[in-house]
Amino acid sequence: MRARLALLAAATCLAGTANAATIYPLDRATILASSPFDFKVELDAVYDAGDVDVTVNGKPYADVFGHEADFVADEKGEDGESLGSALILRDLAIADAGDYTVDVKAGDAEEKSVTWTVYGTAETPKAKNVIFFVADGLSMGHRTAARIMSKGMTEGKADGRLNMDDLDNMATIGTSSTHSIATDSANTMSAYMTGHKTRVNALGVYADRTPDSLDDPKVETIAEALRRQTGKAIGVVSTAEIEDATPAAVVAHTRLRGDKAEIVGMFYDVKPEVILGGGSAYFLKSDIAGSKRKDDNDYIAMFEDAGYTVATTADEMDAADKNTKLLGLFHTGNMDSTLDRDFLKKGTVEKFPNQPGLVAMTKTAIDRLSENEDGFFLMVEAANVDKMSHPLDWDRAAIDMIEYDQAVGVAMDFARSHPDTLVVVTGDHTHGMSIVGTIDDEIDAEEMRDKVGTYDDAGFPNYTDENGDGYPDKIDVSRRLAMFSNNFPDYYETFRPKMDGPFDPAIKDENGNYVANEAYKDVPGAVLRTGNLPHNASTGVHAVDDVVLQASGPNADQFKGYMEQSDVYGVLADAFALGTTQK
């Protein structure tokens, strides 16, 4: 692994300038040996097939790849405009590890060269199980807030530790996409789950130029690799819609993360043994109330026919037949935040009163998946860390971070009695959230901003946890954390937790611009903050900062220093020996 990362670093320094042609996979791609992927060359002009020359390490590409590509004389755009010629070879796989330089020349005008690194893995698995945790949008501020709110702090030292604080290997992870430094959950999680970086909104594909979102060059997902090479069970758990970007990345291939109806079909193709989350609206047949499908596919019935027990409440999940696969869909959309679900009963809890939490779903998934004698892969996402951070609802995000850490604790307990389990804990991207001090209502000041204590004046917040459940007894304490974002639309800062329901900072005006939501204008002490984002931004956006990854268990020592998200897949593949045939 160290040698492969060193090779990538050297390639970065030697990378040349881009030419007109585009080759997928892109330059410096890392490809698991024998893992299927689609090869595509896009040319900017129209050529005859005989005018296009493609070589691999100096040899005709068909001699190396074993197949001729399909030649498309002229790809068309959305409006039928000419895009240029293309070569496409689907389901290519390269068995031998090494460097492969692909050279393309078309006529006298276009040429391009890329180099891929095909890598192998251990011959035998190092880990029987991998549990991969993602707190969507996880930033250091979220983590610090969770520790202080959950454990407390006295005289400058935390009064307790988060579960994840005791994971013993760490790396910082670069999250940028193939087309921009800024990123989203689709391309970031896709890099983790495929080993290939891609563009914003894309899952399991390289984003090409054609308008069809489902025909882009595919790369193999970890779920597909596990089905191809092993007998391991697969689990996907999320508090988001199960078709949302992060959980979808385990199985999906699409240029557009919004292809949620199609993503359900991709879950059905792979059939993970355990699927738990929200998003039932995309499983329901179109003529059923609440359905968001536009076809007659009834995926609830289809999964039941495939041997799944379908649960729609926490009680049904607990009572589900242990001898069946489990599909739990507990909300038509995204599940409610922990603060709303378990404490305030706000959001949509009245409509969906029996939603399980992330801890219960994680325990259920591990209990079921661990019955597989060949082991398992489980992905667990705390989605609301992100979904509450976008609207600047920091208290809800922090409480969900506490729940996330408790779910990590469930996995760590399992790993203690099953030391052949690799536990990985990370985020997919960050938010621009930081803690700057405290807000003290006891300070006599006319303006709320003058109640913000910084430096020595911050002191310590006065959250308590009298019942010992790991959550603060209340979040609207008199001295609380001062949590703010470095990016935002116009909004009213209230300096208070939002006790009436999730925050909605900005709404669209008659000109289509987002302006501060005046529902918060008359909150005592509220201050209008003029946004620093474009007027089309309704919430805060992701930050470009690196994320932190921690791990413990077999192969965890391979996580170190700075890594790209696509490198993380290589460690997972090596832990499972996915470069070798096991069945």
C-alpha cells in the first residue's frame, strides 16, 4: 500500500497538461486487479474509425484489453448537437497489476495520454468483517460539540471520551471531486466505495458528456466486488432516504444522484441482506398514495418475493423473522433527527412516531449480518449531521453526532469479541462549522452578540446529563456552545437552539432569490446576517476542508498521513483480499 501511494505522489508531480481528448478512467486512476470498469475515449471532433489510434503501453489496445471497443462516429448532446466521436468498451477488467499508459491520437489534431495503476491485494483476507461509518458532513466542530455536550468539561479537560476517540489509527482525507475542489456526498462516498474519484452528483461512474445520466462509464462498487469475489453478507443503514447519495454509493451507477427511482432498482439488483433507512416513497408503486415513482414497479412486493421481511416501524424491525433478509423503511423521506425523534417530538415525528434510531438499526444489522459464516460488510450513515448542518441547525447536528458515536460504540463492542473486524469511522465531506465559545444568557446585555463569551470569558457550558444516557438533559441551557458557520445565505441569527422544529434560515422571494426567513425576525435578540453565498443558496454549503478518518482492527494501520478518498477503497479491498477469487 505504501508503495502504491508513493507511486501516486510521483505521478502527481509528473502529470502533464490536458489535451482535447478525454479518456476514462482519468489519469492517475487506481484500479483493483480484475475489477470490471468501462473504458471510454471522447474526442472533440468527428473522425472515421481508422483515423483513431489507441495504444496501451505501446501496443494496440485490443491486444492488451482483449476486446475491440465500440466506435461511435458522432455522439449527440441534449439538443442533438454534435459532440464528437467516441470509443466505448464496457466491462473491461485487467488482471495483472502494474502501470498502464493509454495513448490516444485522432487525426493530426487530438492526442491524450493517461496512466493507470492496477493494484493487487493480499491473497488471503485480513478481516472477516468491515463496518464502515460515515457521519455525513462530519467536521471537527461537530465532534468537539458532541464531546462537550455529552461528556462535559472541567478545568480544561473533557470529563469523558467519545467512543471514536479510542480508535487507534488516523488519516486525513482529501474530498475534492474530479472537476472542482468543492464536493458533495455523491462523489465523495462513491470514491470510498469504488476507489475512483468522480464528479459532483455522480455515483459509481465517470461523468461523461452525454445527456443520459445512466450511460456513463461505470466502475465496480464494493457491493458488486463482494458479490463477485466473496460470500459475504452486505448491509446498508442510514437515517436518510436509502436512495440518497451516501447509502446509494454502495451499489449505484448514475451521473445524477437524483435518479432515486432507478437507484432502488440498483439496490434490488445487488440485494444487500440488510437495508435500513428512510425513502419508502421510491419503493412504492406509482398508484399508491405517497409514491414518488412514475412506473408500475412495486419494489415492496418485489423485495418480499425475493425473501425479505419488510419493516416500517421500530417494533416491526425488532420482531422481524431472523431467518430472512430485512428491508426496513421507516419514513417516506429522510428520517427525523435524534433531537426531534427522541426528545422534542418535532419535525415529522407525529406522522412517523415509531422510527428506530441509528444505534438500534446498527445493532440490528450487526446481529443479522454476523450470522453469515463468511463475514460481512456494513455501511452505516448518520445523515442528519449533514442535513441539520445545511440549515445551520447546529444543536440538532451535534445531538445526531452523539447518536452516531453511540452507534460506533456498538460496533466497537462487537469488534472486541470479534477481533477479525475492521471498524472505520469518518465523514464524506465537511461543513464550515466551528465553536467559538459560549452564549451566556446571564450576561446583562441588550444585544445577544454581547452575550457571546470568547477566550477567557467563554468559561464552560452548563449542560448536564443526570440520567446518564449520554445526551444533555436539555440543549437550551443558560450557557451553551456558541456554534457558527463560515458560510451562509441571508438569515436571522437567534443565538438560540430551535426548539419549535428544524431551522429554515432562508426562503425564496418573488425574484427567485433566497432571503432571510422573517419567521425568526422577532425572536428576541435576533440579528440579520447578510449572506456571503450567492443569492441562489438557500442554506450553508459544504466546506473543502479535509475530513478525519479513524480505524481499528485488521489493516487499520494502512490508514495514515494524507490520503485521497479513492485510496481508502484500496485499504478495504486489501482487508477483504478482493483482488483474489474466493468462491
